[in-house]
Amino acid sequence: MNYIYKNIEYLCKTKKIYNNYNMALQCGIVGLPNVGKSTLFNCLSNAKAQAANFPFCTIEPNVGVITVPDERLNKLAEIDHPQRIVPTTVEIVDIAGLVKGASKGEGLGNKFLANIRETDAILHVLRCFDDNNVTHVDGSVDPVRDKEIIDMELQLKDLETVESRIQKTEKQAKAGGDKSAKALLDILLRYKEALLAGKSARTIELTKEEKPLVKDLFLLTTKPVLYVCNVDEGSAVTGNQYTQAVAEAIKEENADMLIVAAATEADIAELETYEERQEFLEAVGLKESGVARLIKSAYKLLDLQTFFTSGSDETRAWTFRRGMKAPQCAGIIHTDFEKGFIRAEVIKYDDYVNLGSEAACREAGKISIEGKDYIGQDGDIMHFRFNV
């Protein structure tokens, strides 16, 4: 199916490449000062954020474009022997440390909260290690307390937003009997009740019909969150009492937890070869680096999936949002692919790998022809027919 690559090459030459749906979705790394955010960011990205043993060493948010590790891409490349391999990426933002009172402007709080608001998901780093050489802003190690400080600041800011919108929506609901205003008011009151109780807005479950009503609120605590427990090397595999406390504290939230030893990851990142890194991981009892697990988790947190195009010219991973239909997926490659979409030729990853080639899949009847209503699935190998 190398026709697709010739079309892409032509469109690139005419400078018409657009990725409408492949927008720069971002995960923001947040937490108190000196919990390991910048160390972790440095491990994730080639962009080097300053890492120092004092608060506020990160003032402007650092943005890193991170390659998403995907063994499937390598497997496809082994089959097709392409001239180039292109992985997909995700953006990670290192946001300066929040402090108590941030919602009222303490520690440049308004600026930092605005940076969080611009992200699509949150990686909340919690210090889960003891080290007298690394100062804790509150004088002691207590990740649950640290979590509650950050949560409270985000919740207070959201409460401010919700109460402001309630005043406006109440007038609309009373004045014109607007059904959508009444529905919105009901959601806002539920949000307010949760926030006043010290709970994040994400704990309120909304129906498919309700979600669009609050889309423009951009609440901080509705963002999906992954709690990243930064531990010492000895706790990298099984965790410790601190990570156990965090797990207990978040059990009622719609959130996951990941254990990472940032300092150890920094040591791994300094090693030059893949073999050296693997030997290091085996020595500390890990099958996969914490950085790789974190990147994959961030990708999942953003509700992203991957489809592939593969041939002798190029094997490439493409990012799409879960639930996108075939024409939208085609539009990620180029807007003309979506405008002139005719059909998608789809091969399931397992079939491609098991049969060993596109030709073998065609011969075995494993290529399905899909129309405009086909919803892309993670791992699909897709080629698009279009006419413009």
C-alpha cells in the first residue's frame, strides 16, 4: 500500500500537512516543591529542567515532547523493514511547585494554577522517600498530607469558579425556564457540595448528556490524575509504608497510582547503551523502567490510542483519541484524507504479526474494508483510500 506514502510525500512538498485531531495534548507534572518533579521531567525529556534543592527552582513551565515506547512499532518494523520508523509522542509539562495558599496567590499561585488549567491531565508527584539531604517544604515526609495540600488548593480555585457560575446560571434558569440552564445548575450545585466536603470534582459522575454542559468550566479537579509516588531505589519494586498510605488515601478516587524511583531513573538515563540500561534494571529487580511505565500511563491518562501505517517506506505510529471514527483518524495524517475519505483498509495487529505480511493478510481474508462509521481500535494497521 505504498500509494499512501506517495500521497503523503506530495502533500508534504506542497506544504499542506495538518494534524487537526493530533493536537498537542499535555500532561502537567505537579506537586509541592522538592518532591522530584524536575528530576522526573529530566528523565522523561531531552529538555533539561533545573533540578536544585530549594523551592521554586522551576518558574516557567518546561515542556518536553516525549516519545511513547511501543513494542508493536518495533515488531511491525521487523516485518516491513522500512526506511524510517516514526513513533508517536506525548507532551509533558513541568509546572513549578505549589504551596499552601496558592489559590489566594501565595508563591505565584495564580500563575501556577493557570499553567495547570492549560493541561489536559495531571501527574501528581508525591515524595515517598526519606533523605535528610533533601529539604521538605513542610519539614517532614508525609505524602498524604502533601496530596491534601495540593488537592485543597485546586479545590478552592474550582469552588471559586463554580460559585461564580452558579450566580450567573441561577438567573438564567429563573428568567427563561431554560432547560439546559436548569440542568447545568443541578451539576454546579453537586460540584459545590463535593468541593465544600473536600472532594475533587472528578468524584461527581456525569452522564453522557451532562458532560457537554460543563465543558467550558475547565475545572482543575475534573482533570484525570495519576499519582506518581517518588520512592528510594530499595522501594522501586514493592513500594513502602508511604506508598501504602497513598493507595489507601486515593481508593475512593477515580485515579491510579504509579511507583517510580526518580533518582534511580536519572542514573539509568545516564547510561549510554540499551544493554547497560537493561542490566541496571535487572539489578534492581525491574523489568521495565519507571520512565517507560510513566509515559505509557500518561498516554492512557489522556485517553489516547495508537493506529499504525506500515510499508517499505515508513512504519509510523499515529495518536488518536479513543472513540474517533475512521475519517477523523485519516484526518490526523492529512486533512485531505478526511475530506475525500472513501474507505479504510484495516488489519488487526495480531493478524499482521502472526501472518507476517500485508500480502499474507490479504490472502487470508484478514483485511477488512471499513466505512465512515468505523471506530478506530488501538493497534489497528490502517490505510486510507481517498479522493480530492
